[in-house]
Amino acid sequence: MSIDPQKKSIWLHLGSGAFHRAHQSWYLNQLKEKGDDRWSLSLANIRNSATQKTLQQLARQQGRYTLEIISPEGQKQYQTLRAIENVILWDAGLRTLVDEAARAETKIISFTVTEGGYFLDDEGHLDLTDNAIASDLQEQAETITLYGALVKILRARMAHDSGPITLLSCDNLRNNGDSFYRGLMAFLTAKQDPALLAWASQNTCAPNSMVDRITPKFDAEIYTRLAQNGIHDDEAPLSCESFSQWVMEDNFIAGRPSLEKVGVEFAENVTPYEEAKIRVLNASHSGVAWMGSLLGKRYIDESLLPQVRQWMTDYVMQDVSAALPPTNIDLAEYCATTLHRFSNPWVRDTNQRVSSDSIAKLHEFIVPTLKACYQQGATPRATLILPALYFRFMQQRDRETLGFEYEDRALESVDFAAIFRAGDPLAAFAKTKKLFGSLSEQPELLADLRDAVQRVDTQLQIMGREQA
């Protein structure tokens, strides 16, 4: 679809967290710096969360902020990003957001709501029993979920005859476009609004995409580094690593920016990129964070001890390599590059941030490899280390010895108190469908997990003595 060069199209993003500002906004800013100013970026939140303060500060700065980009060798680059032209502050009923989203000029709505924000069960279907989903279906309280917000938006676009819209997931969800769209259609069906369902079916699309850039939790020390580089007037800066990747299907129902000019890859099939990234980078990241937390480490780079590095390498080369379909991706090189990125001491990603939302991460990133290996008649011995680490991690949380507050939006969906007060806590853990899905009925899982937990405990004892 052609774009009128005299009239800007709008790209609206939902979720003002750091990742969007270090990734999607960065790409759009590069495009603007190349002289392509045909798209305007708007930024909003669905919920009145802690990131509302970020939006307020960005509004005061007219959307401008500094991105600190740091290589594994410690080279720092400071870029002033001006891609965000409209900051939408949260208000009751999402009135301002819906008004922006309903404009005919709005052609793309993207979102970063984390893996748990899609409320999908083990089979990839929307969990209609979840309290947040039930609340948004009833529309008797403030909107909580992405689906609830999109119903308001799509209803307004239909009423105003605003035209088709692309809905773009930028989260680490397997087949994120397809998975999200299946959830959206299920939500619209449950709303029992056939007119809206029919309109959405004809006027929306959801490309699959893969996004990758490590963006650590905010560290106030960045202000000192900014001052040393002559930057004194930014209250909304953030840091990220130098590596960045974005792969998307070229399936935009209402047009898109020329992002290929700034390094975005468009592919007919995103799955190979997505599967490699989710299973190698995301799963390993979680494993390093769980082990580091058990050892009392604060940061990812200091948690990447030789044994942890070996565990993650074995996981990729022994089990992921067998579980993935044939691909031209060199897994050995990809794994080595990933671990090198994790070791960056200048991008200090915390174990607290990386371990957040681990219920969804276990389900999305790790369980598929376990399933694939069992289906092939093999024991996923290397992969089992990961849920074993999560078991000990959550046990420490239960004992209040974790060292930080664990954040997980799905925490109420698993009764960890009951698990760790059971006669056999590991058996209760392995039988939890919310964690392992249909794998919880796999006869071999419990015995194999016992072996993995023993291996973890042995290494914890060895490392504990070494640290002493």
C-alpha cells in the first residue's frame, strides 16, 4: 500500500518499557535520520503502571531521550533519539489512547507486553478462565489486558471507518503474530460481538516477528556517564548492548516504513530465527539468572561461571540441536555469540530482571525442547538442568532467602506455597500443568527431574565451597 508523502502515517506502540525504546524506536529513529520522515511514532501504556512515570518524563522532553549503546569490549556510544513524536499519558478508560488508535492515519499498532501478557495455555489457546481476561471480557473495571485494550480500539476504528490496521507483537512469544492473533480472535468470539469479529477478521493482520537486543534494568549510574559526555538534561535515558536484530514477515495490511533501509530483515518464514533465539538466547538467559540468584550473584555477567557456561552450551548442542528442524543457522556459533553477549560487564543486566515472569518463560522457552526430545525417544538430560534450577530458585523464594523480590504477573496461577509444603515438593512441581503443560503427565519427567536437581545441588555445593 502506498503512503501519501505529504501526510504522515502513525505507528502506535503499546508499552513504554525500556526494550521498545532501545529496539523498535531505535530503528525508526535511524530511518528518520536517513531523511525518511513519513512515519510518526506514538507511545502509550495500557495500564497505569510504574512506567507511567517514564511516559510523563518523556512528555516533558517531547519524546526525546538518550540511548547508551555498549559493546562487549566496553565501547560506548550515545545517541539522542527523537522518533517518538507523541507521548500519550494513561487516563481512565484509555480515552486518549483509543482516540489516537482510531485515527485513519494510524496504520500499525505494535506492543511489548511480555510473554505472560498473552494469557495462552499449553496448547496456545487463550485462557478464558484467567481473572484478568474475565475482567476485560466484562468491561466492568479498568482495562488490564492487551486484548481488552484492542477491543476498545478496534470497536472505535470500525465505528469511524478508519480502515485496516496491522497488529505487531514484539515479544518473545513463539510464532508471536499467529499466537497473538489466535488469542485475539478467541477473545472477540467470547465477547459475542459478531459484527466486531467479522470486521477484525477482514481489517487486521498480525505478522510474525523476532526481536533481539539485551536491554538491562535501569541503573542510575548512567547519569554520571552522561554528564561525563556533556549530557545533562535527560531524565529518561537508558542503556543497551550494541547487538540488535529484528526479523519480520512482510505482511502489513496498511503499509509500513522502509525498515529494510536500516537493517531490519524481512523473511517469508520467521520461524527458524525465532526458534533459535527463543531456545538459545531466552532459555539460556533464564537459566543463567536462576543459577546466579542461587549463588547470591546480582548480575548476569558475574553469574556466567564456567560450569554455568558449560551447562548452557550442553543444553544447546545436545538437546536444542536435536529438537530444532533443519536450519542454516550455525548453532555452535550462535550459542558462543550469545554467551559472549551475556558476559558483557558494561551492560549489567540483573538476575532479578531476567528471572521475572519465569512461569511463562519456562512454558514458552524450555518446555518445547523437553517435549521434542521426549517425543524423539530421548532423555533431555541437558535441558532438565533448567527446570531444576527454577525449582531451587522458587524454593529459595519460598524460604525468603532469594535476596530480591521475584516479579511474575502469572504468580497467582501457581500455588508455590502448596508445592513446597507437599510431602514431595518436586513431585508437586513436576505435576503442575501451568508450568509443564501436557508434559506434567509424562511418566519419566519426575525421575529425570530428580536426577537434574541432584546434579544442580552437587554443583551448588562445589561452587559454595569455592566461593568460601
